[in-house]
Amino acid sequence: MRDSSIGGPLLWPSDESWPLCEESHEDGGDFTRLDAERHRRRILSAAWGRTPRGEQFAITPEERAELDRLEEEDPDPDTPTTMLAVAQLFLRDVPDLVGPPGADVMQILWCPRDHAPLSCPALLLRWRRSADVTDVLAEQPEPEIMEYDTYLPEPCVLHPEQVVEYPYEDFLPGHLRERIRIWEESSGHRYFSELSIAGGWKVGGYASWNLSGPQQMACDCGADMELLLKIGGGEWDRTGSWRPLEDAGPQSEFHEYPNRWDPTAITIGRGYALWVFTCPVSFDHPYGMSMQ
């Protein structure tokens, strides 16, 4: 509870109510129970973990039957909409993360069901001073179902790494975009995916606009919002451009599940990411979101 993590327990006071989602849901997805999805992942992890690379998937008939049984379940979407713990970031672990005065930890929860207008989970950000939490809520509530299994984060502790990014290409001057185009053609590399904006989860940096095209995120007060957080899928692609050095070592002779390039098992939409923006004027102002 005192670690920076994705999908881990939150440092939550025992006398503070756990939040519920009060927004309307689209309810157009393929609903799954959280306990069933965790059971499915355990089965797949065990089966892939005993499968040597290059050989046939070593799943047992009993495991296959259990996966089929889980697939046939039809959860009721009319269940209570408890928020799900998604992430906890301590400022001590993330040098570029800045919070309200006195706060030293940011907590993120979401309702794992699609909401308009982005058709993605509804987010809740909570800042707090960790020293104020003396009596911690041990049994933390969570929703019974989710709309997609990719809305359930696989628990991971975090080891943040600072990287250098460059702006989204459409914001660059025309002459520089032309130089990049020539460089891409001659080198075989891609500015967008290999150099400009890091994949996976990140705090700060530049935003991507590959789905909608460039947009201006403005607060109701008129201020231009700043990127707070990106909730992404895979941490890097086949190029390995953003791969941490710790993950560059030799692979095991057996398959990994989840894969080391996608440790959180989160996917937004059809392989997109959720971008969260905050107002630089006040942390009390509503945050903005974009799916790209």
C-alpha cells in the first residue's frame, strides 16, 4: 500500500468512503467478472510458463475446459458500479510529478465500463498526504464486473525512468517535418513511434494526436491544459526503441504471460491510450481526457 504501483492496493484511509461511479454507462461491451478474468490469467500464465518457445501450447484438457466454462459465463451488467484501483504514484518515485501543496501521492481509480463521449473508463484522481493515513483500509472494494477484460490492470510495482521526448510531428515547423520525412526514408526509422513520444504509461511529456489530429485541451477557466498522465498499453513495440535496459536481457526458454512489453495488460479502445490533462492554474479545476 505504500508502493508506487499499477493495479496494486491504495493507501486509503479506513474512515473514508470508497467511491462509486455515478455516471451513466454505455453497456455495449462484453462483460466479464473480475474474479473470472483473474482465474483465466492464472491458467494462461501456468500454461504458457510450461510451453517452450517454438513448441505447441502446453495447455491441459482440464485447463482448456475451465477456460471454455469461463467463456460461457454471462455476467449481469446491472451490478453496483464500485470504482477500481488503477494506479498509485508517490512523488518521491516520479521526479516530474507535481501535486497540490502538501500532497505526496496521486491515486487513480476508474469505473471499468465505457462512458460517453470517449467510450472508455471514467477516471477519478485523488491526491493525498501519505503521512495523514495512519489507519489503512485493508479490504478494498472493487466492482464485480467490467465491460472488457483489458480494463483490469495486472498488478505491477513501478520503476520510473526519465526519457527525452519530442513534440507530435504536426506541431513542428514545416521545414523540420520535411527533414524528418527525408530522414525516415533514408534510415528506415519512424519519428512518431521510435523517437518522439514514449509508449506505455508515462507522466508528463508530450501528447499524441494520431487518432483525432491535433487538438487544444483548454480548461473552463481558459488556461491551456498540461499533460499529466498517459495510460497506455504496451511499453514498447517490435523496434524496442523505448524498451528499458532491464528488459533487454535474454528471453526465457519458456513463454511469458503477461509479456514483458505489456506488463499491465491494459488496452484502451482498439489499441489506443488514455491521455489525462490538468489545469496549471489549479488542481481543483476539472481534468480533461483524450483517447488517442
